[in-house]
Amino acid sequence: MLNAVQDEARSRGWLVIAETSTPGLLQRLTTEHLPRLLTEQDPKATRRRLSGVTAPGGLGGASWETADIHQAVPGLRSQITDLCEILASGETGLVITVDELHRSLFDELAQLCTVVQHAFREELELVFVGAGPPAAVSDLLSEGVLTFLRRAERHDLGRVGEDDVVLAIERPIANAGRQITADALQLCVAGTAGYPFLIQLVGYRTWHQHPERATITADDAHVGVEEARRRLGSLVHDPAFQACSDIDKTFLLAMARDEGPSSIGDIAKRLGVKPDYANVYRVRLIASQLIEPAGRGRVNFALPGLREYLREHAAIEHVAE
């Protein structure tokens, strides 16, 4: 989806900075991306100065030196402002996309968002687009310093239909000159559970089992799905679970005892509380997109593999009956 946004922006003449939420984000913006774009876009990006005068053979001459005006030094707000003002003359602007939003980089994201907020107030032609797992995005938006992002348009991709998952797995493989067996494709499709982030992970992990081979086999797909699920646990499930309150964790662990959707009444009994009390935490966990309604008085896990993750990594036997 970020690629689609970037392509659309470039087709309209906008500049794009595509980044990932990893340590050093702000440094990369201020010392690499923005100085490069300023140098490319500003007609006054270099200046000439007289460095000496010579008179060989009685003829006068001068030598000149050039120096960049825009030095690669930190100054995120001023750099963005300068670039957007330059682009305004051409009726275009700047798009900054950040993938894999996560609370572990909260400080840098907070600084970036503060600058973006100032740019909006100054009516600069700047677009900010972030992407990440729903639970991670919700976690970030719960922080007070990022409250202005709550006013942004938020798009939840939701589950992807099976036919679209088939295309998402099969087409890139074919475009790259390889093929995938029918059994392997089915394993990949089933392994994603329609979850957008898993489609990317499953495809990547399966592809890299034996990238030198022309055909992706069922064995490749089986290993790729397993690796993707483990990666999902470390990237999504673990941070989301650790960010929960103790009671939220207990609620989730109580749900994990069931093979399918859980009854709020059953969960309340396991927690030793009244249904009304359990319902308070049901509402909170639905808001955080860790669980979802599954019929009257019932809930289910919203993230694929979360039930298995909880069973494997948490002491379910300690949950009260």
C-alpha cells in the first residue's frame, strides 16, 4: 500500500522519501534524504566565489570555487520547510512514508510527528503516511504527544480475500521468472489467514528457502509459513502482549484456552469476576484490535496465530478456573 501511495505521488510530480521505522530514522532524514533533495531541487543550491586572480602572459584571469549551500547537518524542521517552499513554486510537495511503525522507536517518531504537525499548521504541502500492524499503530496513537495523528485518516486493511491472496503470492513469483506448485501455493494462502502483514512475511520467507531453484515446492512453503509465524510473534504478538495491563493479559490467556471463539461468560468464570467486569476489558481489547466480536457475547482473536503464541509463551496453567 505504501508503494501504491508513493507511485501515485510521483505520478503527480511530488517528491517521495520512503523510510522504515528503525533506529537512526531522523539522522537518515537530516543527513541523507533531505540534503540530497534540497541540492537537486534548489537552483541556488551551489554558489560560486572568487578564489584568486592571475595574470599569465599579461592577460587577466580569475579562478572560482563552488560550495554547497545546503550542508548535510541536522535540522529536520528547517530542511522540510525549505524543501516544501521550493516545491510550492511548482505546485507540488513532499510525501514522507514510514513503514513498520512500532513503539520501540517512539522518541524518533514523536520528533518527526511534531515537525509534521508544525508543517501542517504552516500549510506546507507535506503528506505523512505511516503503516504498521494495527496493534502497533493503536499503541502509538495512545501516547499523548502523538494525539494530533488521531485526526489523520486511518485505513485498516482488514482481512484480504482468498482470491487476492493467491494473486499476491503467485504474481510476484511469476514476474520474477519462477513458479510455485499448486500445493505450495495453497499452503502459503492458508498460512496467511488473509492477514496483510503475513502475506508479505510468508511470501518472503517461502521465496528465500531455495531462491536458486526455478520452482517453489510444498516443503519450501511449509518452512516459510512456520518461519513467518515465528517472525509475526516477535514483531507483533510479543510487543502487543507485553504492552497490555496485567488484567488484559489474564483475559487473553483465558481466551487462549478455547479452540475457537470464547464466551464472555466463560472468561468471567475463569477470571473469577462478574461478566460486567470482564466486559470492560473486552471493550478495551477490541479497541486495541487484539480481539474482535464473534457473535453475541462471544469474542475471538483478531491476530492470526495469537492463540498459539499465548499457549506457547505464557503459563496458561496459572489462569484461574
